[in-house]
Amino acid sequence: MTREFGADTHQKALRINLDPRWYGTIAEIGAGQEVVRWFFRAGGAAGTIAKSMSAYDMAVSDAVYGVTDRYVSMARLQAMLDHEYQLNIDRLSDQRGDSSSFFAFADTVVARSFKGANECHGWMGVKFQAYPRDEPSQIVLHVRMLDGEASLQQEALGVVGVNLLHGAFFERQEPEKLIESLLDRLSTGRIEIDMIQFRGIEFRSVDHRLMAMKLVQLGLSGVAMFGPNREVLQPSEVLRKKAVLVERGSFRPTTLVNLDMLECALAKFETDPAVAGRPVLPLMELTMRNLRGEGPDVDRRDFLARAELLGACGMTVMISDYFEYYRLAAYLAWRTSERIGIVMGIPSLLELFDERYYGQLPGGILESFGRLFKNDLKLYVYPLRRNEDDALQTVDNLEVADELRPLYDYLAGRGSFVPLDNFTPEYLSIFSRDVLHRIAERDSSWEKMVPPAAAELIKQRSFFGYSKPRPG
């Protein structure tokens, strides 16, 4: 995806320079003065730039912004924004505070090193007044530079920085449009943005979960995350050095069986010697394919309803554009060296053995399984009984195509499938579609099929078309 139809970077920088409202500081560490360079080249920068600086030396950086353990981090970026913004207020308010909206832009990044083996990423943000004498608002994002050469990474970083400043100044009233504009004159093959955070008076009505979802929807990131308190999370920071257990689902709505699956898997996962004593991160994952349903767009109300229910159950949520499990596994393995487990039901395991899903891979199903299980990943499989009279379907008696039986038996024999025999029997008959049907029929029996916190929210906010049961 490339956005070549937006205003070019030079035009954006010039527009900012020619607007007398904006005045402030640009502080950059790690990839040259790539953002401020655009403003100097565009002309008229004296009306916009009060100061530009780059404290490359760690001792100098610590002297200016305070001592830190990690120089490329959100904490360092925030220290930079706070320090530079406050200096502008202290030094310039009396002189031009009635006519200027002050801002501080900062980035702290690590681009391609001389040896070329390092991770290339960083933090970028702007703290600004929307109007003179106004309270500050702020936008912070985490970027990954994907170009193979340092010069190209620096160029891309400069473009994103100008896009961010232009968006903050001229598109802040439409945050989703602002996010789209971050990719102007770039492509998702050059820049990844896996976290964006809006704070302050200008963004008091912004729902961060929608913004997180928008990043994945636009292809700016393959993954976005948020916690039960609605706060957006930076995936690499959250996943780092943790054993990860992820359950994929529609969670429409979250049911007792969803939670039982995770709890049963967690009990098994923590007994793995490779996991024992290590921090474990349980995740509930929604894929963009699931959120989009049959069309190209996402129903925002439906998405927020699912997010609210998962949050009420204390869950950390991952949104991903990785429909194939092996792609999800590769993403997680890139960000943690600890054990990874995926929780699924019998129907999902059957789908995993459907060869139609692997036509795009030269090695077909064998290649996909090689990628999925290469780091000793395990699948934690919850049993299935659709009706009371049906036999219980488990890992041990699942029927797959005859030609795939040897592959299934091999994976089962090596311990790639962990049967969840510690399940709660009375939950086996709970299915999300039945809950939705009973809600639509105003049949209150659905309340016993979901966690109490979820039931209360559904009723309070009329999620999924809820209305009060018919009297009598």
C-alpha cells in the first residue's frame, strides 16, 4: 500500500512554515536531523522553528532529559517532549504566547547500524497547543523502518515526522484521517506503525482501541494491542521476554467457554518446563478478517462491544492481520524467545488440516506446518460436543482426511497437540451464535452463558441488539 495522492512532503512542510500559528522545537536523536531538514529546505522555517537540536551523546542526553536505562523508549520520548515543550512555554509565553501555538516534536530512534544486524525502530511524537494559551495535546507513535539501507530509513523517518506534524496541526479533528495521512508519500513496505496514542484536550473523545484497529486495517501494522483499561500497548514491549498464550476467536460475545478454554490452556501451559517460572502473557486475538465479516469495512459499534466485553473480563486484546496461524506464530516468535502456545477448539484444528488454505505456499500444508511448529509451538485443543447425544470430539479421536492422517499422527506423537481434558463439561454446549440468537429472541437464558461482567455490560449498553425480556 502506497499513498502517493496526498500532499507531498515539501508542500506540507511549507504549509506549516507559512502558517504563523505554529512555533516550537524539533529534537531528534538517532537518525540525523531528518524531520527538521524538510522545514529548512521548504523555506520560511524561521517562522516555525524556535530551536532544533540532537543530543546524540548519552551523557549529554542524560544531562538534558534525565538519566534513563533505555534511550529508544517511550519514557525517553516523553521526557524529551515534556522538557522541550515546557522550555517553550517558559521562554516564549510572555513574548508571543497570545499569538503562537507552541509545540515540541521529538523522536528517538535506532536506524540501520554500520554492521547492519540491529532492529530499526523508534518513538516519535508531538506535544502541542491547538490554540494560543491552550492546554497541551499529544500524539505519540512507535515506528519501524523497514528499508534495507540507513539513508532510506532516515528519509522515511523524515517523511513520517512531517506527516505527523501536518496531521496534528491540520487534521487533528479527524484522527482516522490523520492516521491515514501518516503514510503519504510512503508505503507499508517502508514504514510500520504498530502503536499510536492520542492524549490531551483535543483528543478527549478519541477511543484508542479504534485507532489501534485502524493501524491494522490500513496495513500500517500487522498487529495492534490494547489492555483491559482501554490503553493502547506497544506489542514488542508487551511481548518481550514473556511466554505467550493466545486464543483466537470472534468473542461475539465473550462466553464462559471462551474463558474456560484460556484458563484450561493456561493451567497446562504453565506446567511446561520451558514456561515454569517465567512471566506468561495470555492474549485474546481478533483477526481483521473476522472483524470485517463479509464486507471491506469494520462495524465500529460491533468491534467496540467485543472490546468492552473482553476488557470487562480483564483480557489483553490483540488485533492481527494474520489469518494464517503460521504467520501469527512467526510474528510472536520474532518478538519473544520464550515458549508460544495457541488455544483453539476442535473446529479450528480441523480447519488447520484443510489444504485449501495453503494454495499460496509452494510447499502447501507441509510448509505451513513447518513454519507453525518450528519453535516447538504447541496447540492447546479444547474438546467439542455440539449436542448432548454426540460423542465428545478430542485430539485423540478427531477424523481428518486419509492422506493427512500420517501427518496428524506425527504431530500428535511429537506432542504438538495438547488436549485440554481439564475442561468444564457444562460449558461444552455454549456457542456464541446461540447467545446472539437468545439475545435477539429476548430469552434471558443467555445470561447464564456469558461471564457476569459481560452480561451486565450487554444489558447496560444494549450490545448486540439487546432489549429487555418480554414480561411473563
